[in-house]
Amino acid sequence: MSGMNNRRIKALLMSLIILFSLAGCQIVDNAVKSINDDPKNGEKEYAEQVFEYLKNEDIGSLCELFAPDVRAKHDLESEWKIFFDQMDGKIVSYNGLKYPGEGLGKDKDGEVYDSHISVNYAGAKTDNGTVYEEFGYYHVKVSRDDPDSVGLTVFTMKDPDTGNWITVGGIKD
């Protein structure tokens, strides 16, 4: 009888191991999909590229980042020139990234139909020593219903001395 119980225990253990392996794979798959769907995924690298364009005052590359519908409604080159003229010096560094807002929408099949994120460069500093605490952009990453809205929609900074906002882009009706 003892041999029969050992075989049953082994069979039960093997069944449990297989069950947990299969369930574990599903948990891992769901976790990976969730990470891939996270609006912050890949945004750090994107933000670093945007910052390089800002440091170099590369207006052409900055304009290309904007959504087609924003590019169609704004004179982005002129707006960037005003933006850089209003800045106290040339931007040189920032302390870190903050993500004050993000959103993700999925349909019933789990497909992402909307993904957007706000990014702020914390402590953005110029070569003159001016620090901009409010300095960043809004990025539409996915918009199934409005593909022309994908890209940056606005870039903004708040002048630390006057409190005035200087913006490039934005939504116009």
C-alpha cells in the first residue's frame, strides 16, 4: 500500500508542478504585456532624444516630433524661435524626469487604442543658471481613432521670474 501512495503523491506533485508552470507562464505573459502597454515604456529614451534637440536648438527635428494635426495648425518654427528667445540662456541639463499624467485605453480584446503621457524635465537648467521647474511636453503615443494626433501636442515652460507660460504647439480648433 505504501508503494501505491508514493506513486499517487508523485503523480499529484507532477500534476501540481505542471499546473503551476502553466499558470506561471500566463502570469509572466500578462506582466510582460502590461509592461509593454505602460505609457512610460520607452519614454525615457524618447525624452532624452527630445532634450538633445532642445540643447542643440534643433528646431527642424523638434518640429518633426509634433503630431501632424498640430503641425498643420501651427507655425512651429516661429513658435520654437520665440521659445528659445524667451529662455534665459541655453538649456544644458535636468535632474530627472517626472510623469505627471498618463493614460491608457484598451478595447475588449486587450488591444491598446489610446496611450498618452505628460513628461516634465525636473530642474531643467540653462548655462546662465536659470532653473525651470515646469518644463515639458505632452505626447500622444497611440490614438486609433485619430492617427493624426500621434506625436507631441505641446511643449511648454513656465518662466520662473514672471510666471508666464511659453508654449509651442497646443490644440487649436
